[in-house]
Amino acid sequence: MRRGERSEDGATLIAMEAKPETNYGSITMDAPVQPQDRNVFSDGSTRVDFVLVWEEPYSSEKEEVTGVNPTHLKWREEFLNRLTQSGLLQEQKEILQKKKKICFVLLSAPWSVLCFYAEEISLRVPLQVVTAPIVNWSEQILSQLSLPNLLSQDVPNPPPDYYTCQFRTNKLQRFLGNDNKDTFFKVTQRHQVLYEILARTPYGSVKDGEVGIDRLLSDEVFTAAYPLHEGGFQSPTPPVPPHALSLRQILYMYWAKWSCWRRYQPLDHIREYFGEKIALYFAWLGFYTAWLLPASVVGTLIFLFGFWLMDTDVPAKELCDSGNSFIMCPICNICSYWNYSSICVTYKAGLLFDNGATVFLSVFMSLWAVTFLEYWKRSSSALSHRWDCSEFQDIEERPRPEFTAMAPMTMRNPVTGAEEPYFPENKRFRRTLTGCMVIIIMIAVVLMFLICIILYRTILSIIIYRSEHSFLTFSAGRIASFSGSVLNLLVILMLSKLYTTLAHILTRWEMHRTQTKYEDMFILKVFIFQFVNFYSSPVYIAFFKGRFVGYPGNYYTLFGVHNEDCGAGGCLIELAQEMLVIMVGKQLINNIQEFIVPKLRSWWQKRKMSPRLKEVKEEDVEKSQKEDQQEEDVSPWEADYQLLVCEGLFSEYLEMVIQFGFITIFVAACPLAPLFALINNWVEMRLDAQKFVTEYRRPVVERAQDIGIWFPILQFITHMAVLSNAFLIAFTSSFVPRLYYRYTRDDTLSGYINFTLATSPRNYSQQHQNTSCRYRGFRDENGKYLPEFFHLLAIQLSFVVIFEHVVFFVGGLIDMMVPDIPEEVETKIKREHYMAKEALADNQSLGISIIPGGKDNDVRRRGTRPSPPPQSNSPPPNLMEIPEETYASCS
């Protein structure tokens, strides 16, 4: 959250009259003189709001277009004609290449069209300027402690904050900046209007779903449709003062550069340029990364505490000094006896991950996750209110173009009364069930691969044991375990790609009506699969590996192969290794992909467009002189066409949510997991910022109130983390057995090693030359469980119940004590409602009255609905009828 240096909000309302220097469309109250805007038509003044692109085959010899799809040509012409009837201004540009022609259609919405559609989609425009200062929590704490704030930076041209209300044409004179039609609507609002028109304009039979730009793009009638970036991102040469930079340059200089890794994100600038949905993602990512800092500090301290235990732990000293005292039984059918003292180094290394402080870390991280989510709700509510999204809801979301095209019947909408595509709910239910069966089958495939990797580790260990190399024989278990983890990572990534594609197909087949429902169901499908895909192997190692081994003379098998037992250092160190390989390996691969792949794709896109000037020079020498100038200064629509299509935030959220699961569900096994996550997120934030600012085409702004379905998923992971950590400490770590031995045998833990080892049964010893050996377990000489085993089992189950009850109870207290909406935000909301009512009360002089009763912020607006734009020969298609009397909620 950015710093704001504003004076305290005064008691007197700010004058409603717009001043000449106050332009809502600008990001600053005193905007400096900017370089000439190149996002304009040939006349130099008409603003380009959107660009449509298509490519056609072209023969330079015949100088004519060949091989054009007649259906596509018909649809394009009809679509562009309908756009003209809707009142949009158009200008066409062409680029000739050796084998194709690239056509650009520049679109612009005049003032009357903007006003007409601004009411249709309920755009919010400013009533007054908010003068209350915005200070984030870390800045407040550092200020109270009188410590310098190294995270702060003064980002130029902070966007002003406004009290806003839904736009009404007949109330235009009451809004700020109404005297300047060119800057009254923000650039992003103009984009929203254009996209709304493009999405609802038909180009053929409406009954057949031939409506909207999305359908045209999927049918490859157009190759691209995008709004333009506001100039380049590089700082100008020669340098200019910071306040003279464009918004895109500010984002690059003060956010996307690697040198900004320790600075606050300019969230208001991000929201101003990319919209609330993308800004909320980066706000969540920054908030999550900041909260990882204390978690990584605690985890690192506990990891370092393990180094101290390596030299002071009594059982470790006993093990290392045991010599030939403990002859261990072979761990496979062809293996030989071995000395327990040979695993001295491995046993000590296990203390780095398995020690008494692990319990504290597990409790800490469980409460950390609960508190993190509670405080994120507070932060999210503050941001959504500041960005005018606290009451944002899709009252009637438009059907998806694919749904419109494929729905078999129509039904009258009970709200609008219009005929809309309809898909029977019983058919959708059956398709959803089929999709669930596919998910179950894919989960079974994951488990099959897991069994294959288990068998691979066991067989590889046997092969290495049979080798004559002494070092390989000694390290057979570790080599098999590490190679199995790497192989498991590759299988995970392969299955992830396959299932994501399958989830897209399934979700489209289920025929969800709205885009929001489609995205939620797609996210849910992918998360369920990825949860099993990523966590199945760690769960197996944590809770199942070594539990069903048996004992000498009665070993259990899987497909005729000896069941896997935990390695010499225990299962916890193997779990830590598996976590680090999967989590860190996945992060490294993803970061490399995010750094290299976009650059390669962007290079290839530019290379495909580069031959145009050479070809034109061969055709006409006179034109070449003009093209030389264009080569030095490529038009904005060409430059943006060379960029990559923004792929949305799904993969970014999924990566962070999977990481969140690793550092909470399995943190007891690896205290360093939060530290690795923190380092990754610092890199991830810069990579994502660079992609959006420098490598992606500008996305159309989307409003959002929160992070959507991802928040319930995070809550589910938090509850799973509490249970997982309880079972890890109770059954996988040595904490409970050590505690039991300390209070029942010896509080110094002397003799603990012998306590944890059982002696091989007599019949087994007789079959092996009367040689007795030891193995880990609590059994007698007949292989039956000792009373200590049942004592420990009761204590372990009691620990799980007590642990999860205490953590959930404390988490519930935190939930009760931390309100979802900060007190200062609630006060601001109430004051904002009061100020909006008082400001609109002046409308009584214009013949508009406030309706008493109802909600404090509900204002009934009387007056005729604004007429359609004069440029339109007919009303824009598919508009919802709005009654004469409408309510506007101001906040």
C-alpha cells in the first residue's frame, strides 16, 4: 500500500463544482505536460480506445489478397458495420508483408456513446476528493518505534481518491471534471465501454450465438482485440522529472524493476492502470510475502537450533559412540547386517528437522495461517472500499459467448424479461457428475504413478545393493530416495499440464452460464486434482511409509516387493527432502519458464512482423522513405500487437496457493520452507510485474471485490494444516516417544536408542545362523507388540486431539477479536454515505428529491433515461431496458 501525504479530512464538504485543473481522467490533480499522445487517429485528436486485428494471405507479385475465407470476410464486414451503427468511430490501417497483410481497425467511442453505455454498465464517477491520509500498518509500526522505513518510496503522481457514485447523464453537472469531456472518463473506463459494445454486438444470427468479439476470436475471424498501452515503458531520453513520466513508465521505474524488490508496491497506480482484479492479486501477493517474513525468521531460528542439538543431543551421542553394540537386521532380502552407528551423520542431520522446537513451529504456523487470513480480510475490505468495490456485485452477468452459441433452447429472463439462451439443469447435473468421475479417474492415475515410484525406489535400492561399489551400496537408500523425488516432480509437472487441458474441456462441456461460474468451477476442478497431485507423495512419506513393514521373518510385500521402510535417519528427513525437491524444484522451473518463455515468444512475434519494411522497399522506392521513418517509430497498435496475450491470473494464484499448502501442511518437516517461499515470492513479484508492464498486451479492466474462490481454498488448506501438523508431530517425529521415555524412564534420555529398538524373533535368528539383530519397533522376541506401543499410541492420539482443539480454539478467538472490517474503514464508510447524501441533497434545487427511508445511501433519481447516441441509426443491440425511476447507490 502506497504512502499518502494528505491533510486530515475536514468537516466541510468540498465544493462540488469542477475546477479546470481537476481532471478525473488524469492520475494527478496537477498533471504535468506529457509527451504527445500517439494513441490517436490520423487526425491527431480522436483517441484510440480499442484495436481489432486480423491477418489475410497476400501475394506481393499480384498485389491482391488471395485465399480469404468468404465466411470470415462476411462476418467481419457485418460486425464492423454493426459497430458503426452503435456509434463507434473507425479507422483502418494495413501492414503489407511478403505473404500476408495485417489489418488494424482503430475504434473510438465519442462522448454520447460513452455516456449512453456508462449508464448501462454502471460506471462510477467522482463526486468529491477524499483527503484522508492512507498509511499502511508496517509504516505505522515503524513510525511509532521511531525507526526509518526502508520500504517506503515516493512514487510520483499518486492517483487521487474520490467519493464516487454511479454515472447518470442528467446529473453530469454534479460530477467532478464534467467540463472536460476528453478526460472525464478514465482511459480504463473507456476500455470497459468499448469491450461491452464489442461483447454484445452481433455479426450474424443471434439465435445461433453469432454474437460478440470473444466468439469471433475463438473462430479466428479476428486474431487479436486489445486496448492500447499508454506509451512505452522505458524512461524517456533525455531524462525528465519524475512527475512528467507516464503511468506505464512509473510502474516500470517504481515497481517492475529488480531494484524495487524491497519497496512497497504502488497499488493505487496498479489499480489505475490494470484495474481492481489485477491490483487485488498483487496486493494479496505482497501481503502474503510480508507475512512470510516473520514465519521465515522463526523457521530459520528453529533450523539453527537443530545445529546446537547435533552436538548436545544425548541419543545422538549414544548412537555415534555405540560401535558394534547395535547390529541391525537387513532391510531387504539380499541385504546384509549393518551397524546402527554407521548412520551417525544421517541421524544428526535428522535433528535439523526433527527436534522439540518443531512442535512450537507447528503451533506457530497454524496460528500464523489463521491470523494471516483474518488480517487479509481486513486489508481486502479496506482496499475494496478505497477502490469503490466494497458493494460490487454482478447483479445480472451477461451469458458467456460459448454458452450463447451452444445452448439448445431459450428461456425468458425473470429479471430483464428478455429471451436468453438456456441449458437444462438436469443435463448440466449429469455432465457435472461425469466430470467428477473423470476427476476420480485422474486421481487414480496419480496414485498409480505414486505406487510406480514407490516400486522404483525399492527396486533401485536392490540393484544398487547388488553392485560392488561400496560407496553406492552404503548410500543406496538415499540415492533411490532422491532420484525418486526428482522423478516424482517430473511426473507431477507432466500430469499438471495434461489435467489443466482436460479441466478446460470438462468445464466448457458442463455449459456454465456466466464467466464467473465457469472460472470458479474450473479453479475448483484444477485445485482438487493439483492438491492430490502435489501432496500425495509427501502424505505417503509422512503418514504411510514405514507403517506397514512388518518385522524380521514376517515382512509385508507389495506386488512381491518388500514394503518401503523409512531411511536410516527416519521418515521426517525424507519428507523434508521430498518437500524441498518438489516445492523448490517447481518454483525454479516456473521462474525459469516465466523469465525465458515470454521473451522467446515475444521475440518470435516481433520476428514474424519484421519483414514488412524490406518488402515494401522492393515494391516502391518512394514509399520506402516514409517507411524508414515508421521503422524508427513503430505505431502503438503495431507495437502492442507484437506483445503477448495476457493469460489471466489463474496460474499465478495456483502457484502461490500450492506453495501456501507446502509451508503450512508440512512445515513440521521442513522449518526452512517459509524462507524458500519468501525468496521465491520476491522473485515472483518482479517477474509478474515485468510481464504485465513490458511483455503483455494491456488487459481490459475487470472489477473485483476480493480474490474470489481462492480465499475459501486457503481456508481449507489452513484447516488441513492443523490436522496434518498434529499427526506429523505425533506419529512421524520422535517428539512423543522422547517425551514418553523422558517421563517414564530417564529424563536425560540416556538409553533411549536401545528403548526404540526391538530384537529379532527367535525363529528368524535360528534361520540366520543363530544371529540376533535389532530393528526399530516396540515388539517382543515373538514379534508381538509391547505395552509401550499401546501407551504411545494412546498418547499420540491424545496429542492430536489436544493439539487441534487448542489451535482451532485460539484461531476462533483470533477470528472473534479481529473484525473483518477495520474500525477506521467503517467510520469512513459511514462518513462517506453522509457526505454523498449531503452532496446530492443540493439536487433538490434541480427538481430531484431524496426519498426518505430505506438505506442511508439509497437515492432515487427521477428523470428520463438518456437517449441513445446520435451517431447510432438504431439502438445498440441487446441493451437491457432501464425503468424511468432508478436507484443509485453512492459510496
